[in-house]
Amino acid sequence: MITRKYFLFQVSQLEGVYSVQEPHFWTLCSEVYIGTIKLETAMNADTRYILSQTHNIFTQVSCLSHLSL
């Protein structure tokens, strides 16, 4: 079984990501799952790449409907 910790670990391994902080996930209503995480990144990090990859990591396999970064 793949857990949220696995997804958070994958995000933490992206180039330019220093840390993943304050993860919070909840069910808004049936079949609608929401998540927020705070990312600490390098000053010269490609933030568009990090945002895109983070969104892909969480929506590919999980049922997460919305993710705020």
C-alpha cells in the first residue's frame, strides 16, 4: 500500500526541494480529498517544475482532488 509518506518522500527528492513541511490532508466530502503542504526550496530552484511535479506525484495515484502548495 502506498502511503502519503511515500508521496511526501518523492516530493522531497525533487531537485531544489530542501524540505516538505506542514502536510495536511482531509476529506471535504465524498470523493473530494484536499491537501496542503509547504515546500522549502533553493533560491535558484525551478519552481514551475517543482509545482508541476508535486501536483503530478499526488494526483497520479492518489484520489487527491486539490493540492495547495
